[in-house]
Amino acid sequence: MDLTGKLLIAMPGMGDSRFERAVVLICAHSPEGAMGLIVNKPTEEVELADMLDQLSIDHGPDSRQMGVSFGGPVEPGRGFVLHSLDYVSLINTLKVEGGFGMTATLDILEAFAEGKGPERALVVIGYAGWGPGQLEDELAQNAWLTCDANMELVFDLPDRGKWGAALKSLGVDALLLSPEAGRA
């Protein structure tokens, strides 16, 4: 099973508040583990301009204005940009199924500072990571549902609407979900 390019939808009652109502785009999945970015958890305290200042990247009136989101609990001091593939870093962009790119190098932030870069983007701090077999175990325990990712859900919807929209793409009504996992 390869979930690269798929969305994970956190089930109610997961037990980890960091993932409550989370929608995670899986950027890499292999027998060695999985890595993804939460796409619906904005931070209140950090904006892109703050990040550019902290990294001593000059920015002016043409600089992109955007918030920074919580990408997951692993490496909370590291930034990532999930974006459309109209931008590819000359240094390193991981191409993800479904037309997504993930870049973690300064050149994309420098492009934002100049008012350039990808048309669609989410800047996140940290990521979600799973060791070998861990994600598969969580799926077997009904901690997550999976669905196909699409640009509109990931980039265009308001953050608070992404969880419900992802469930709706599966034909699931969020009001009918139980926080208790069960087995038939």
C-alpha cells in the first residue's frame, strides 16, 4: 500500500489533540515509514513575513503575504512549503502524486519575498512522521480515513472546512462519525 499523494482524515477520538480534525497530505510513503504535512492547522502567531525576518531574507511591498501553519509535531523548527508544480526549486523539490510539490529549501522563501513562487502554496512548520508499519497500524485501528487529494481541497478551501470536505468526498457525514472505533 502506497499512500503517497493521498489525504489522511483524522477520526474523532484519535486521542492525540495535535491531530484533532487534521487533514494530512502524505508526501512520501514506503516500507521505511511515511511523511506528511497537516494542511488545515493555521498558527495564530506566525506569518510568512516573520519567518522571512527570522531568516534574514529581505522582503518588500511585493512580498507574498500568507500565514504559516502547523505541519505536524516532528521537527517543529523546520519549515516546508507544499505547493503547486508551477514552481520547482533548482535545489530540491519533492514531486508528490496529484500535482503537488514539497520544497524545504530557502530559495522558495526568497521567491516569496520577491512576490514570486508557486501560485498555490501552504507554508508549514514541522511535519507528521511515522516509522515502519506505524501508519498501517493506525489505519488498522481506525484512527484515519483516506481519500484522494485535490488542489481545491488542499489550497482553496478555508482551513476549518477542509476536514468536513475531505469526509464529504468519501460520502461520509461528519455528524454521524463516532469517536469510538469498532470491529465487525
